[in-house]
Amino acid sequence: MSDSGKQGVTRREFAASAMAGAALVAGAAPASAQAGNAPAKPGKAAIEPTRLVSAGETLRPEIVGQFGIVAAGRHYAVAAGTRILLAGGNATDAGVAAVFAAAVTEISHFGFGGEAPTIIYDGKTKKVSLISGQGVAPGLATPDKFADAGVIPGNGPNGGTVPAMVDAMALALQLNGTMGLHEVMQPAIELADGFVMYNFLAEVFVSQQKATSKYKDAYDAYYPGGQLPKTGEIFRQPNLARTMRIIADADAAAFKKTRDRKAAIQAGRDAFYKGDIARRIGAAMERDGGLMRYEDLARYKGKVEAPAMTSVFGYQVCKAGFWSQGPAMLMALNIAEAAGIATMEPGSAPYLHTVAEAIKLAFDDRNMYFGDPDFATVPMKGLLSKDYAAQRARQIGPRASLEHRFGNPWAFEGRARTTPQFTPHMLKAPSKPTADTTAIEVVDKDGNLFSCTPSSGWMLGGAYIAGDTGVPMSNRLTVFDLDPESPNVLVPRKRPRTTLSPSMVLKDGQPYLAIGTPGGDNQDQQIMNVLLRVLAFDQPLQAAIEAPRINSNHFHGSFGIKKDEPGVLEIEDRVPQAVRDDLTARGHKLDLLGPFAVSTGIVAAGVVPGSGTLRGGADVRRERYIFGW
């Protein structure tokens, strides 16, 4: 049903193409093992290929190509996106296919009822568009419903916002795709019919069996007959496969009748939000004591918006709006730039100290000022002001701050306003917040970029599936505050200040990089770690991804009880001891982690300026995957 009438490739054709390019799959071997033979010097024996050491060697090679690159959380999602590129789809078609595949196969991180904020660069129009992809609070969800508990639960029938992923992917296809829902969903439907269980997910099923047993529909779906799924066995989700076929069939039938691709996509999308699927979700939620109803799904409509943006080091960085944490990374980059980070040695103590302090200042402001602009007055101009960043940079002293320091961006808005009365704080109610996410980045030969950070519907903490739909519901309601003074206070139909944070970088208005990661509050910190090395120091992408990282726990977290740990800085043990000693002497409370142990999993894909060729990278942390040619 694509615009050009192309049909998808068969599994056999895809397998043949994949085998031909198998050397491009990251993670198979260190880059040195793929370096090939070097010419022997006169009078010297040839060096064995396995003993070659290439300049800037990394654990994984940086992927290069000229047709397309797909980077994602698991090989199933990468394969789905690659299959669509081979069938003639563009980066958006491939990205949407990968998101649907991830919703089926990465259910420890993301499920079909979750959300998917997305940034798209259109290679033809040179325009960047943001698809919000973040569901809203149900109409019955108000702070008083959670007053007795003192905290919004992170799982169960009252843990989630309205499912937004299907709507977001439909909007993406309508905006920049060339295919229909039934084409891009086909790989995911086949995976729902059965995929081979991999070890990581099998271990998650073991750890979550007791928690998931609280919810019968989820337990029956994920532990059929009470049995644990095992590595190497076929894992099937028949209820989810049926739901997906209803959506795809509605899209295909509408296109056959009208030949209007965008209208057909809308019909498929509406089959989820306005048809029997939504009615069954609403009925299940009401039965189980949840606040969501059919009407919440039927009235839901996502948005296409302009992204938040700043210019640093000669690049333009785009993020989701102030209903997300994304602008906090823009602010931290502005502060670091103003503090002279580009003159420091990457990885040195002064450099890491400056990065950590910039993050602390920006994320304290996140907690104080950010909220859905449809409901809250946010000083957006002031927060992204370069003058404000310079003021905040001057607050970075020689020692680590152990206090929460909130700025006054209103002074840079051109209007006077006092700092709000709301003060972020940690809740005292017991809670076991759990969070996880994935990320999908795609680039194609025409310069289209796709960056998506899907999440929720995870099973960590106990999955909740709505009735017999097979759809695991969102877990994002817990990000709201209950304090009425907060710009992020829970209000019906409002978006929570989500941690989901796709990223896109342009160079002189041209496509440069799509980048993202899982990690909750860590997401923008980890993307910043990488972007600083790439943008300010022109380091190779894969090397920047693998470089040692830091992560601040100083500010109040987004989930559950909003925990803070003033001055605590996670640091990987590959950072030299002398640097760690210096940071400790500056007052940072170091939490020493393993060599690649920061909670992250960066994936990236983009265009090389000048040559116009493509490149991508995938983290060794969390077993990220990438394919390109």
C-alpha cells in the first residue's frame, strides 16, 4: 500500500540480504578483528590480522554506509527496520516498523500501550517536526485519588497515561512516511505470532513472575499455563497479534477502498482508539479499579509541534518540548558551553566537574519549572536564554554543590515574575519505582532522520495487560506531582513531564545525527556525555559512545517518591584513579560503577557532513544493536 505501490520483501529475500551484509552488524567482534591485512614492510614478517591495532580502536566498529542505518535496542527491531528499508521505505517507515517490533519483543522495556515521543527530519523540506507521543492523564485522574497513598503507583491499572504509541506512529507515517500501517506492522505481527526468546528477556520474566501474578490477564499472557518462558523457545502473544491485525486490516481495507494512504492510516489508528479494542481496554480498566475509560482513548489525539532547540558549538540540537525533560539537556549544554567546556581536556577532572555541575543546575530547574505548557506557564524563553546560561555557569565553583540551586529564568523573559512557591521535594510514602525504555534511530540515503524514545508498558514491577487485548498499559502517570503548586501537578488530560527524550542534531540546517537512549532521568545526561565529545571535540561517534561516563543523582528523580541524592555522582571505573581522587577532593560523592555500567544504552545514526555518507553507533552497554549498508 506504499505510495509507489511497492510490496514488502519476503523473509527469504530479507535473509539473503542480511547475510550479505552480516559483517556490518555491530557487536560481533572488536574493530581490530575486521581491519584486514596491512602491507608487510620490507624485511619484516606480515602481521597477523588478529594482532592489528587500528587507531582509535573501539569494542564495536562505527557502522558506515550510503543506503540506510537502523540502530535500536534489540536485533528484532533492527531487523524490522532494515526489512522496510529493503522494501523501499524511508527512514520514517523503517523507524515506525522498528518501534512496533520493539513493542512486541522488548516488553521488559516498552509495550504496545506505551508512549513514543519522536523527532523527524524531512530530507525534502529540511524541516524538523516533533510528534509528542506522550499520553495524557485519564479524565478521572485527580490528585485526591492518590492522596491517601501519598504517591502515584508505577504499575497496575492506575499507573498509566492514555496509550500514545499507536497514534504517534500513525502521525509519523502521515507526516513523513511512504507506506501504510499494514506494511510497516507486518514484521511486528509476525513476531507477535512467535519469536525466539532471548536470554535477557527470559531473565526478566524470572524476576517479574511474582509481581506480574497480581494481574491475571498479564500473567496468562506472559506465563501461559504458569510456565516461565525459556531462552531459545518460541514465545507467542496471540492476543496482541490479534489486536495488531485489527489495526493493520482496517488500514489495508481503507486504502483498498479509497487509495488515500493518509486516510487509510487514520482508519487503522482509529480502529485502536475508537473501536472494539478501546472498548475492551476501557472495560478491563474499570473492572480492575482503574481510572481510564473508553472515552479517554476515543478523545485522545497527539500533536505535531516545533521542537525545542538551541545552538551549541556550531550545531543545532533539537529536543521535545517542556512537557518533557528534553530542554534540560539543552540548558545543560548551554551552561557547559558558557563555562568554557570546549577548552578543557575531555575526561579530565575539571571537565567532568563542569559537566556534573551544569547537569545539576539544569535539572534542578527542570523540577522547578517544567510542565505541560497547555496547563502550566513555563518560562521557556528564559530557560533557553544564552544570557541565563551564562549566569548559571558563573554559579559553578571549584567545589561540588550539595544544595539544590534553582534559578530565576523569569528575569530573562522580558517580564517580571517571582519564583514559584513550589519547591521540589522527596515524598515519604513507600514506593518501588521502576522504569525502563528503548531508543530507535534511523537515517536513509535521502537524509531523512528518525529519532524515537519509546517506553512504558514494561513488565518491571509487574506488567498490567488490559483484558484480552494483549496490550500492556502505560506506567507514566507516576511522573506527575501531587503538589498543587507544581507546574507538573496531575490534571486530567494533561501530559506528565516525561523523561522520554529523543534527540536530533543539525549542522547548518542539514541532517547530522539522531541519537537516543533508555535510562529514565539518566537519558539526557548520557546523551550529553556523548554529544559533548562529538560536537565540541569532533571525536568519532562510536568512540564517544564507548568513552567512560558519569551520571548525577543529585536532583529529585521523576518517578515514585522523587528521590534525590545531593552530590552523588555515578562514575565508571575506567575513569582514571587520579581523576576520581580529584573529583572526590572537590566534594563529589562518587558511586563507583563497573567499566560500562551506567544505566544507559546509546544508539545513534546520521549523516557525515561534506561526503553525505551515513554512519551510526551502538552502545556496548545494554547490548544495543545496529545494521547499515
